[in-house]
Amino acid sequence: MTETIERTTVEALHIGGPTLRFRYGNLTWLTDPTFDAPGDYPGPITLHKLTGPAVSADEVGPVDVVLLSHDQHADNLDTSGREFLTRVPTVLSTTDAAGRINGVRGLENWETVTVGDVRVTGVPALHGPEGCEPFSGMVTGFVLQADDQPTVYVSGDNASVALVEQIGQRIGRIDIAVLNVGGANVGRFGDADVTLNGRTALAAAELLGDAVIVAVHGEGWHHFSEPLDYLARNFEYAGRAAQLRIPRLGQPFEV
């Protein structure tokens, strides 16, 4: 995964948490819609949202495709996010989400669908340690590919470095990896995090060669256990600072 290609710029905007808008293959994509104001989400484990979105649902503009890693947790799909799905022509997610939300197209692992000129492949994700699925539920990641475009990997809420390695081996070169970080931990699995942390995100980056790492889902909620500057220092000390992008909320950027 070290060959060079003629990279086409991907324009993106980090809205907050896991929510990233980007242009790819002449379409506008959005990951995990979260547009609520700060507040609490009671449940088996209560989640606490600390900050609202940098861009409101009404300001985000038209979106062609939502990539929804999963629907069962409010930090990936909140109340306003659910309403937002009704405005979007194509929503891709897990097969479980498709059974719960009208209009969602579920993808099995390694299943590929074509949207416009873009091939979207569902890839495995693990929202915690091995055996977590009965508690955390099904989660998916995505790989986007199109002719003369960079290959983009969107991890979703994945904590497994082994799965990142498997995805790289099966897909081949990945040019841009959007990784959910922050070491999310609600205490359900002790010290085992349910998203990548500063150490595992670095390990994933090393497996992905020279892919640009775009770090999201590391702020705005109480259950993130690590600050983003810890992530940045890990990459710096490993000599990989140039590989990492931590986008500023509400400010457009290019990859």
C-alpha cells in the first residue's frame, strides 16, 4: 500500500462527533448524522452529549448518501439525525438497521452496491472487544471506490485493529481513512474501549501505509476517554504527524 496515484481532492466538513460531510464521485456524503443540541439520552447506559453541531441540519445542504455505521446508539444517530434520514435518497447501514428504519439499505460484510459512479462495500467493524455484539449490536464500516478517485475507508465505530488489517488486505490500497477515535468507553467492558484510542488508531494507521488519517468522533460526548491532543502526540512521537488530520469543527478542509 505504498504506490502513488494521482490523488483527486476530497472536500470535507466535520460537523461534530462522527458526522462528516464530504464530496466524492460527484455526490455529497454524510456519515452518522448527529444534529441534536447537548443533552442526555437515557437507556441501559445513559449517554451525555456535551456540545451541539457546528452546522445545523438545515444548514448542511443537500446530501445524496448517508453512511450510517449503526442506528442503536444516540452518539451515532440522535433524534435530529433520524429526522434527517428522511430527507436523504440513499441510506446505507447494517442489515439490523434496515430492519428497524424504513428506507435504509442494509449491507452484509463485503457486499458491494453502486451509487452513481461509486462502489460502496460494507466492511466489518467491532464495537468493543471480541464477543461484544450481544451488548453493542451490529456495526459496519464502508469502503468507497470509483474510477480515478482515491479509495476511502470509513471505519464506523470499530475498535479492532485486526479488522483494519483484514480490510486492507482484502481491499488493497486505501488512500483516505476516516477513523472514529476518542477511546469511547461507557464502562460496559471494563477498560476495553469501544472505538479506536490513541494507541490502536496509530496501529491502524501503520497498517494502512501512507493513507491520510482523518480522525473524527473524538469530542462532544462524555464517554470519550482520551483528548484529541493525546492522539496527535502519539502520531507525532511515531513520526506520523503528517499522516494525521484532526479537522476543525465547522471549517471546510481538503484531503
